Amino acid sequence: MVVREKILDMVVGCFKRHGAKRLDTPAFELKEMLTEKYGEDSGLIYDLKDQGGELLSLRYDLTVPFARYLAMNKVKKMKRYHVGKVWRRESPTIVQGRYREFCQCDFDIAGQFDPMIPDAECLKIMCEILSGLQLGDFIIKVNDRRILDGMFAVCGVPESKFHAICSSIDKLDKISWKDVRHEIVAKKGLAPEVADRIGDYVQCHGGVSLIEQMFQDPRLSQNKQALDGLGDLRLLFEYLTLFGIAEKISFDLSLARGLDYYTGVIYEAVLLQTPAQAQESFNVGSVAAGGRYDKLVGMFDPKGHKVPCVGLSIGVERIFSIVEQRMKTFGQKIRTTETQVFVATPQKNFIHERLKLIAELWDAGIKAELLYKNNPKLLTQLHYCEDMGIPLVVIIGEQEMKEGIIKLRSVASREEVAIKRENLVAEIQKRLSES
Amino acid sequence: MAERAALEELVRLQGERVRGLKQQKASAEQIEEEVAKLLKLKAQLGPDEGKQKFVLKTPKGTRDYSPRQMAIREKVFDVIISCFKRHGAEVIDTPVFELKETLTGKYGEDSKLIYDLKDQGGELLSLRYDLTVPFARYLAMNKLTNIKRYHIAKVYRRDNPAMTRGRYREFYQCDFDIAGQFDPMIPDAECLKIMCEILSSLQIGDFLVKVNDRRILDGMFAICGVPDSKFRTICSSVDKLDKVSWEEVKNEMVGEKGLTPEVADHIGDYVQQHGGVSLVEQLLQDPKLSQNKQALEGLEDLKLLFEYLTLFGIADKISFDLSLARGLDYYTGVIYEAVLLQTPVRPGEEPLGVGSVAAGGRYDGLALEEKVRTTETQVLVASAQKRLLEERLKLVSELWDAGIKAELLYKKNPKLLNQLQYCEEAGIPLVAIIGEQELKDGVIKLRSVASREEVDVRREDLVEEIKRRTSPALCIC
């Protein structure tokens, strides 16, 4: 939990730095809110039993509830973040870090704005978070729904097969082009020539020069949709360069992303593994993803009014797994409490003194503990401090009471020093601020 | 055709009903229900092109938390959590659903209020009803005997919500528990110390913590002559003493619950008492009560508790109150409940308790008077002229990279006035204004939104200047 808290603090800190407000929604929605929003994934939604009232389902992500909130409250512009659990009925494989209940950290910008500035900020945020978490090198793949659709069209894919071919292409990050090509020809009924044309495109990835290249592509440049997408990507890369992150971004024509509701730019961040990590199957897939979805709010609004949106989701569960695994590998100890001072005594019948002293510390805002024993042994108390990683001990006994002092002991160095009772709080605060 | 006409008539009647309710200013909840019925009827008439068939709302008894509500909630949770941490508690989290069998048989009559998940071919699941049973499951599963933990999370009950009175179907519980065998009353005293620290820090007004003990109550009922079988039901009558008078409670016990008037009077002698440690001493001397072993145990423990509470400096906030009877199902010893106090109408009268404030209970009763910011943005990066978007993007990126909370408007050529107004509305204290002349001179204009004073700052000094101005010790925006 402590590891989770630190990671979440970092993520939320970044969202706040970018001026986002926080939102929370209920764990479940009316079933009909979630219907027809997730395409093939709809079968993975947890339904609540019909107990005579409204039909409900557990939320599958934080994006659809956001769109519902915007429509319900007639909000036209909002920059919000939402940290919360979502639930999906897929068969979990713990190594891949995909559980049935997991935490998502979403950041979204809703509203009609000048193009690509909010989109660029989303990517900047993703970079800040992934760098800040020090997970190693990463890359963010970027593509655009319109470029994908345009590409399929000019390659000769029948519209009815767009979706099916898309989900095959999406597998290119895990399996080879040869295997994907086989799937789309043999299983999805695409002509081999068409498949080969697709192959020419989807194996391309690069920086802004690839965008220029695609602009010149004789086939693609004939397709208006693709041109719109390419134009937006070009503008996006300009802004990403100004933000200083262009070298982390890769325009990747094989990026297809599952969810139905994306309408424009889409992106996905993956960690780059060292060969050693690859051996230990650290591969956990993408750690953050998102895109633009301009039509979702319109599906909720009674008059169909659209509110364009762009956003991202940080896959914190995968990140937790990685960080926890890493801490185990390096044998790093994790403290589960933040206690700073332990109140101890070697003497019997000193419970009253300990209670008085600890109340002084709490009232001064110091994090302190004592054992719930009237007459604990000193050694037991010191062991407890070592186990829990508590850095300081205050020891009180008969001798100290007579002299009006308290012994302050550092657990790590075992050095003890006598402090006057009235100076104790100040001395502790001084030491804590120095460490 | 006749069917359709009948349906249309139903729609008309239902529509009138809704209108009537609205006129009478019936509860929002009732209106919502009738509107939903109306829409269902309308839908049966046949789908209208382009019109949605559902009502845009959150499920009954639940609500969204807007940014303003979240900002308030975060402030409150920060106070509570820092207090828990100060006392060395660990935090845990558990899944929102448990195996149905884990929750079965734990909640008595309330079990019918549990939300079940649909059987979709896997394990049978239910949404958690509280945080205590999951905690017990956690301890058993991990074979733990000693732990001091807090858990803040939402729980789910298919209650009849009265949202105007703050009762929801999805709501937060904030549990702090100490599990383990320890020397008596020290952990109990720490719990009360924590409650006092939290309620003081939240600054929601004066409060009082009522304390009682289940063994004292049971002992008291026994010596007053209450039959064993009536203990629980008499308990719930006594519990109402914080809201209604003793006369009314007595009438209920005699008239509805079959106690003899003498027994009721005996009870009355005790339950109308409350006080400090002197009351504990008094009852230890009470000829009847001191004959009852249970009651004696309870009183001795309370005596010890008060000793520790005095050492903790909070004894003046604690009241030993013999009418406190809540939640007796779970508790076996000391019980406590914190109430907010209202200043009395007539001088010399005692303050009235206006409702219990349990950790994790209602937060929406709070009304903060100061302006609540929903973001923490420190600087807006603005431009005074057109065609300065690139410069704004570069500058805001510099600020983010330096850890400063900054924003810009998503417009290529925003008007300066709009940018300044945005700052005032959002409570952003500083503006960094880029202008053509300033760019040439290598400076940025740093403006305080509150004072409207502007000063030119060299580009290379800007980050430091902003940090200086926004550092917590020295906020001079």
C-alpha cells in the first residue's frame, strides 16, 4: 500500500501541476449508460443482480462516466482527473498485471479549443509521469484513427472488415507481421494483395519525417481522412518539440487501440526493456494510453450536443507490479507506517508517564507510538522499533524523572543523549527536519 | 388502436401526476421516480427517432462528487489520515466485492440490503456492506493477530435513501481498528484521543464524546428487573433519549414494550445520568449496581479509561452517559459516540447534541465559508499580443519541468482580459505575461492577481521568483 500511495501521489501531483480538478463518480452506473460504448469488450462488464430496482453495472472505465457527467451537468469545458477503481470480467494473468478490479488514473480535457494544444499537454503529462516514476526508458507510440481508416480504405479493405482488421493489426506489438498477415488472410478473409499493402504501411514508425513522407505517399495523400489525421499529427509534433519531448514520441502506423470511441489521435506508452528484463518476462505491455474521443458526450446528451474530449489513463496497477518486483529484487525495505518516535521505558509501572509523554508528542504533531503493555521489556520495545523502521526512541525512567530529562536515542546509531524535558519536542523536530 | 389509446391516456395521467408533485414541492426523489415511470410509459408508445430512452442520472442513492465537493472532501480526509498516521496506523485496502459467502450471515436483518452481483458464470459476489467484515476476512486470511490499521473506502447498502438527510446507498466509511491482545484500556484510550484530535482539527464546532459500556447497560437492565428477552428492544428505546424526552421513552417502554412502570422508573433513575469520572465512582458505590458482576467490570474499566484520558488531556471532552446504547450488536465493552454541540438557547442550560459525527460519517454537513479552490494552479502563462503561442508553450513547459503548477488557455490568440478573468475565477494567484517588447528585453512580466501589481522579471530568474513567492512559509501573492 505504501508503494501504491507514493506512486499515486506522484501521478496526482503531476495532474495538479497541470491545473486539473478532481472528480469522483459512483462505482456503478445504470446499465444502459454503459451499453454500446465498449464494442466487443461489452461482454466483460460486471452486472449487478436484478433485485427489483434499477439495472446496474460496475463501471468499466472512468471515461464513459466522465462523458455522462458532462452531459448530465451540461458542462462544455472541463479539465479533470479521476483516480478510482474499475472492474472488468476478464480472466486475469497476474504476471501481465491485469486484474479484475484495478485502479485507473485518468486525466481528460473536455471542450472546443484550438487544435492539438490539449492533445500535446496530455502527451507532456504522460512523459512527466513516466520520467518521474523512474521506470526506465519508455516510448510513446502515436497514431490517428483517421489515418488508420484512410489507410485501410486506400489498401482496399472493405469497410465492414475495418474493425476486425484493426484488432489484428493491434497485435503487432506482441507477434510478428508474418503471423498477423496470416491471421488477416486466413482467418479474416482479406485478399493477400490487400494484406501486403497494409503491411507496407503498418510496419512503419518514426518521427516527424515519417509524417512528411506519408504526406507524399501517392495513395494515402488521396484520402481526405488520412490527410486530416496527418495534418493534426504534424501540428502535434510541432508542439511536442516545444515541450521538449519529441524524441520520446514515435508515429507508429501499427498502433490501433481497442476502444470504439476514439475519433482522432491515439497514443500508448510502453517501457523499453533491457535484455535482462526481457528474460525475466518483465514485459507488462503498455503503462499508459489514451486518445481523442469527440463523439462520446454526444451519445449521452439528449439533443446530441457534442463536447470534444481528449485524455489519458495511467495503468497504475502495472506500474505497482513493476516497482514492487524491483524492490523485491533489490531487497529494499518498505516501511508500512510513518512513525517517527517511539516512547519507551525500562521500568515497571511507568504507564502513566509514557501516556503523558506521548500525548505531548501527538499534540505537537509528531508521529509517535508506544506498546500497549503496562510493563514492556526494553529489549522488546527496541526490537519493535527496528522491525518497524522507527528512527527515534524517547526513553523515560525513574532516574530521568528525578533529573528532569528524557533520553533520546537514535535507533540506527544506538547513540543516546539526555535532553531536558522542556526541550524535547524542539530537539525531536530539529532532528526530524535534518534527516 | 385501443391499446395505444389506453397507453397514451396512462402517459397523460402520469404526466399530470409528475406536474402535481412538482407543484406540491414533493421530494426530489419522489419526483425522480415518477418521471422515470413516465419515461418508461412513453418508451412503450414507440421509439422516437434520435431521442434517448433513458434518464440521464446516477443510480438511485448515489451521486457524483463535483470538483468543489472533492476539494472539501480532500481537505477533510487529509486531516483524518494525518491523524491516523501520527498514531502509527498502517493502511490497507480490500476489493469492493467479496465472495457472497463471506458476507452471508454477518449482518442479521440487514442482509437484505446487500447488493449482489449477477451470476455471470464465475464466483458469486456481493458488494461490501461495511469495512469490518472485510477486515476480519483479511486478518483470518493472512493469519494476523496484531495490527493497527485504517481503511477509508466506500461501502454499499440498498437502503431507502433519504438524500436530503444525507443517507446514500454508496457512501464512505472511515475505519480505524486495533486488533490484538493488549493491556487493558490503553488502545481504547488512544481511539478516543484520535477522535478528539480529528474533531478538533476539523474545526466544526464544539463536540462531546459520550462513553458507556455494554456490560454496564446489561447489568443495569438486570438489576432493574428487565427480562433477558427484552434487553435489546428496551435498549433501542433508551437509545432514543438523545432525541426525545424521558416521558416519551418511558411511555414506549411501558405502553409498547410491556415493561411494568416500576421497572421503567428504575431504568429512568440510571439512564438520565451523565457526568465525568465522579459518576463512575458514584455508581461503583451504588448498592444495587455494585452487586452485579458485569456492571462492576464495566465500571472498573471506565475508571481506568478515565485515568488515561486525563493523562491524554481530553477528559473534559468525555461524558459517561448511561443512555448511550447504539450498535450494541457488535460491541462487548466500551462504546462511544461523538456529537456536535449546539450552544443553548437559554443561558444556564446544557448544550444540545445535534447528531453524531462518527469518523467516516457525513462530511457534507460541513459548510466552509472561504472560497474553495478546485485546482492548485499557481501561475497562468499569458500573452499580451497575438501570435505568441509558441512562447507560451515553451514557458509553460519550463515551469512544469521545474515542478510549478501552471496552466495556459487553449487558444492561439487569447485576449489578455480573458486570461486575467480566468485567473480571478479559478483563484490562480500569479500571471506570467509574455509580450513582444518584453521578449526583446529578455524579461517576463510577473503579475499578482490579488494586488494587480506587475514587475518585470528576467527570464532566467523567473522560476526562482515564482517559487519564492509561492513557498508556503512566505506566501506573498
